[in-house]
Amino acid sequence: MLIGDDSAKSRSAVVTPAHRAASLADDGYHAAWWLPGCHLQTVWGRLARPNDLVRLRRELLATPDGDELVLDHLDGPPGTPRAVLLHGLEGSSFSVYVQGMLALLAGAGLRATALNFRSCARDLERNIEWLPNRRPRLYHSGETGDLDLVVKTLAAREPDVPLLAAGFSLGGNVLLKWLGENPEQHRVVAAAAVSVPYDLAAGARYLETRLGGLYVENFLRTLREKIVDLTRRFPAETRHVELARALRARTFFEFDDAATAPLHGFADAADYYARSSSVGFLSRVRAPALVIGAEDDPFVPAAVLDRVRDVASPAIELVRTHRGGHVGFIAGRAPWRAEYWAETRVVAWLAEHARD
């Protein structure tokens, strides 16, 4: 049985400004009747959408630890606002939702920079699925240092240009955590996040139920390849990684406990989840932030959205829909007229605040 409300009748989104009573509001989302259930909403875009909608200019940005970040820039008129985009777990600037965002931003007259997390950049011309990084590390849900470097670099290059930011799934967790860590920053004037796994431990447990294992295995396929590559190239630096256990992992907790946590200086998976979950940072967010989540998200228990509502700062506007899946939110009357509501909503929000 699929998770969620499969009725064809659409219901209004719940828009919750922090610390105010939830109010029913027509936020414009009407779930596609031809995608019943959260799983079809979740996988449709990855199967049906193109991943090459815009032309990008690639830049390699050196990091203080001797590595490099791959940035893909959507250029436009000088001086126009720029949005920083953060993809989800094992995504890249060529993920279909990032490409959709880039196309919408271009249409709105905005520039953009897509940050590829370390080891995630694709090289489509050479058919390379992921580019290995130079240091014995990967990326994780709480790693905000690279985002901080990108924001500071872009702000220094164009100090008078407004910066915006949007993150999806893991990228949304990174973005909200960074905003909470830097409440007094004035570089990013507005932000948005979609399908955020605010509580990493709760999300990991939830994905061990129902069909969650199918999603996890898809992610673990490339994560296993990356951890094998790192342990081969950096045997001394990765000696604390339990490679055999990581390769046997069938859940996020097992993999994170064996590989992610020791690779990035956490005591174990529980420590990693506790220190990296953005729910602990929401109360300190000061920049205007739109966050969108679905109650039928197969990655995030609906109860977590209740906690977000309760702890979020007044700067955060929570849009909570009954349907939408994970980074889905697909609308439209027919498959050939599919609409990607969350991306449109995010771009409208960012464009509005860029003009303020």
C-alpha cells in the first residue's frame, strides 16, 4: 500500500509562519491525479525530466584544505541577483530538479551557482558519473563549511549583488543548518528549502520501513563506490572506516556508522545525526526562509513537520502539503503537461525577496 492520500481531490496546503496557529490557505498546489501516492510523485521527475535544460559555466574553486569544489554557473546580466543551489544526496547540478530550478531562474532574469558537493560533480561529456575529490573525505548532511566558502567567495566578487539560496533534501538541511549557525549574516537575503530531512535519525529509521529500502539501496550503490575509492587512495587517513561493514550496509544508519561518521570526525552515526540535523538550528534562523514539505514524504515522517512548526524562528514560513512525496510536488492535468509546483513556488519567493 502506498503512503499518502491517493484521492484525486486536491487539498489546500497548510502555511505556518513560525509560532502562529496553523491556517488553511490555498497555496496553489494541486497534486497530479495521474501520480497517485507518494512514491510515484517521488520518482516521476527522475524518470521523465531532462537533465540538460541550461548551459552552465564550470569553475573549480580551491578549498582551504587543498581540495576543490566544482561550481556550475548560470550566467546572466551583470549585477542581477544570484541564487546558490544545493542538491540532495548523491545529486549534482545535473539533477533534474536543479536543472528545473536553473531554467526557472533564467526565465525570472536571475543568475545562479549550483554547488556540487565533494565527489558529486558529473562530467556528462565524458560520461563520468562522479568526479573523485582530492582529499580523504566526502560530504554529509551537516557539512556547512563548503557552502560558507562559496557564499563568501561570491559575495566578495560582487559585494553589491543580492545572494539567494535554495536547497533540496540533504542540500536543504545543509542550508538551514548554515543559516542557523550564522544568524547575523547579511549575504544571503532569502532562502528556500524543499523536502528537508530535518531530523536525520528519524528519517533514517523511517526509511527502514515500507519501501524505504529501495531508495536507500539506490543511494548506497554510489556511496559504496566512493568509500572504496577513498580507502584505496588514502589508506592511512581512512583507517577508522570499517570498509567491510560499510559494503554490507543495507540502511543509512549502518553505512553512516561504518563510514560517514569515522570519515568526518563523528563518534558514530548517532553523534553524526545529532550534530548535523537542521531541526536543532531552526530557532536561530534570521534570514527569510520558505520551507516546503509533504506529509506523505517517504523520507521524512510527518511528525517531524510538527516539530519544525514548533521550533522554527519567525523568519521561517512552513508550507506543509498533504501530498507531494520527496522533491516531487508534481501538478498538471496530464503527464505531457506536468508542472513542478515546488520549484515554481521557490523561484517566485526568491525573486520577490531579491527585489526588496
